[in-house]
Amino acid sequence: MVEEPKSAPDLAEAPVLRRVSAELSIVVPCYKERPNVRPMVERIGAALPGVEWEVIFVDDNSPDGTADEARALGRINPRVRCIKRIGRRGLSTAVIEGALSSSADFVAVMDGDLQHDQTILPAMLAQLRANQADVVIGSRHVDGGSSDGLSSAMRHRISNAGISVAQYFLPMRITDPMSGFFMMPRSRFETIAPRLSGQGFKILLDLILSAPEPQQLRVKEIPCQFHRREAGESKLDALVMIQFASLLLDKGLRGYVPMRFVAFGLVGTLGMIVNLAALWAGESVGLTFVAAEIIATIIAMLFNFQLNNRLTYRTHRLRGPRLIRGLILFMLVCGLGAIANVGIATALFSSGSHNGFAAAAIGAAIGVVWNYAVSSTLVWRT
Ligand code: GDD
Ligand code: MN
């Protein structure tokens, strides 16, 4: 006898699969950490008996297959998740995206190279469960902590200098604001997230400085041993240090002045130097002042355009035909800016106090704001 084909089960009657969601998500930014992934998961598991934890590896498409390793583990262990980003790099943004993908009560952030001591995780969690703190930091500089794992005396010096600079910006005393190991309620992270700068390595510092009322954050530090790296290598380089400076600058200016404007101003200042150098070179090969000044101005504009395209507006970089169109527009904008600059300065000088310097400064400031506003909206269309 032929069996009746069974129809697909009605979804409404299908048994509901219960999934126990994690209480704690451990976000691990990683780049080229393949050999460290498996030991990391084992150590976290051993450190957190009885806790519903999960680990979220956020990998920026490492060439060594870090993400493949995390995913392979995830297939046999549902506590292991992986986010793979393509075409992006950056510790802080990796942490932000990992934490925002969590639905746990608490998020921890931990390096993926086994340098942070996982055995303090339960003590950190206990503080948050008891609502004793808004941020708990694994600190190398309170009694019982150590930073012996830093690879050289030079790294110690850089780290200590960074801490002193960071402390200057902080509204409260934190002995290790440069730590990359901390835990906080996810809801708190989410409130701060839209204000984060996301630059570089210092996501903890970024979080504290970006909090709506930083002085009201309850920060606890728990001693932590910073271990030596066993496999792979550090990704801290000169670029990361520049990003640290730019994070502090951004937060120091309290977001009143956009970082892009600061970059635009810096490029403009360099452009002035190029302009003067070209003028001097032109005159010294026998050009008339007017001819040398015209050539020097064009060189400076080309220089500014290139640098702005690669630095200030690197996220909106123009290429191909749009590059030519952008360059022509930029030259027109700056030309008008220069006319406005000179016009305003002359008018102020002849009508008012005859303070030449003040007139020139006001003219230049209006010129820069004009150039910036029109470049942002028309040339690079941010
Ligand atoms: N996804 C992603 N993208 N991860 C990254 C990137 C990146 O561009 N750069 C670094 N990481 C990961 C590394 O793979 C590692 O897991 C972690 O971020 C820390 O990077 P390291 O290169 O090992 O940094 P470090 O040891 O010099 O400094 C770290 O430790 C200090 C002490 O706690 C950083 O976390 C510092 O912020 C921290 O202060
Ligand atoms: Mn490290």
C-alpha cells in the first residue's frame, strides 16, 4: 500500500525551540590570531563555569584564516560566534560592531591573543550583577596587576606616556585607561555607541570620554596580569598612535569642531607652505612675481586637492572622471574663497581700525570656512 504523502508541518504547531541566550557576550577583536582562537575559547570556558557566556570573534578578513577557525569551532560549540568584516580594519570599530550584535545583559571586551587574564572574568561579572559599577576594567596598574607582558622597555615607556596623556582628559582617576580589557552592561554600551569616535585601539577611553555624563560613570578596576604574547604579533604601529592623538583631539574639542574640519585646516596650512616654497622657487628662476604667484597657487591647489582627497575625505575618495570634475570644482571653490578672503580683509582694513593683521585673520577664517563648507557639500558630497 502506498503511504499518503505527508504535508509540511504547520508552523504554528511546530514545537518552539528554546534557545538560552547568553548573559555575557565576550567580544574579541582579532586580526591574524588563528592559533589563539581555540585556546582562548577553552580558557574562557574554564574560567566561567555556570555562566551563560558566548564569545564573538570580530575578524577583519585575516589572511591566516582566523575567521574560518572561529567558524569551525562555532559549528561544534554554539557559544562561539564570528563576525567577519571585509574591506575594513580597526580594533575599535570591530569591538563596536561585535558589541552591537549582542543581545546579552553584559558585554566584555578582551584581546584575542591570550594577553588578558581570563580568570578575573567572574569577579568583573559579579560587580555588574550586583550593580556596583557601570564599567569594570582589568587594570595592570592597581595592586596585584602587572604589565610584565609588554614586549620591551620601549613599549612600557610608550604605554606609560599614553596613560598620563589619557588621564589628563579623564574626569575621574583611572590607573589604566589604556586597558583593552573591560566589561559593562550592554544597554550602557548602546547608549554611548552613537557618540563614539571609533578611532584606533582605545575603545575603553573612547567609551568613557563619549559617555553623556562621564563624571557620573561608576568605574571599578580589578587587578589584571598582562601576559606575554605567545603566538602572532602586536598590531600597534605608528598609525595607531596617530589615531590615539586624533581620538583625544576629537574628544578634547568635545565634538564642537568636526575632525574633518581640523584635517582640512591642517592640509590648508601645509598648502600655504607649498605655495610659499613654489613662489620662492619661481622667483629664483627669474619668473615675474605675478607669473610665479599664479603657478605657485595652482601647485598648492593641486597639492591640497590630492591630500584632501586621500586624507580629509578618504571615505568619500574621488576617482576616475569624478576626480577631474571634483578638481575643477575645488579650484573654482578655492578661487572664490580667495577672492572673498582678500575682499573681506581689504574692506575691513579700509573701513575700520586699520589693524591689518586682524583684518587678514578674519578674511582667512571666513575663506577657510567657505572652502570647507562647499568642499564638503559639493566636491566630496559627504
Ligand atoms: N578586528 C581587528 N581589526 N582586530 C584587531 C585589529 C584590527 O584592525 N588590530 C588589532 N586587533 C586585535 C588583535 O588581533 C588583538 O586580538 C587585539 O586586537 C589587540 O591587538 P594587539 O596588536 O595585540 O595590541 P597590543 O597587545 O599591542 O595592545 C593591546 O593591549 C593593550 C593592553 O591591554 C590593545 O588591546 C590595547 O588597547 C591595550 O591597551
Ligand atoms: Mn596584544
